[in-house]
Amino acid sequence: MPRYFLNIRDGSEFIQDHEGSVLPDIEAACREAIAAARDILAAKLRAGEVVNGQIFEITDETGLVRVRLPMRDAIRTT
């Protein structure tokens, strides 16, 4: 199975996922990112921090960005 890295871009800050996760496909990586985004956003909301603009950049083992997933997409509004 491939390894995907769930890196976070928050404005000019870049937080690299050095370990990655072995997952069956890119869809599973997106599900992992959405679950992580919900946790991160909930913590930021509780702390009164800004929750707009953070993005997961999901890369494969070669470093290719496969998906850019805005964290705000993890919030259900309807």
C-alpha cells in the first residue's frame, strides 16, 4: 500500500508530516485529512483562534501533491 503525507499549510507556515500514513488509496488519505481537520479546527475554535485558510497538502511518497484540501471543507454547514 502507498504512503501518504498529510502536510499542513497555514498562511506562510508549512508543517510537514515526516512519518506519513500507509493507506489503500488517495480517497482514504482524504478521509484521514478530514478527520484530522475537524480535530484541529475544533481546538482552534475553543482557543478563539482564526480557522480560515489552513490547507492540507496530501503528497505521495515521491513528494507529488496529490490533493489540496482546505480544512474549512471538513465543516458541515448544511
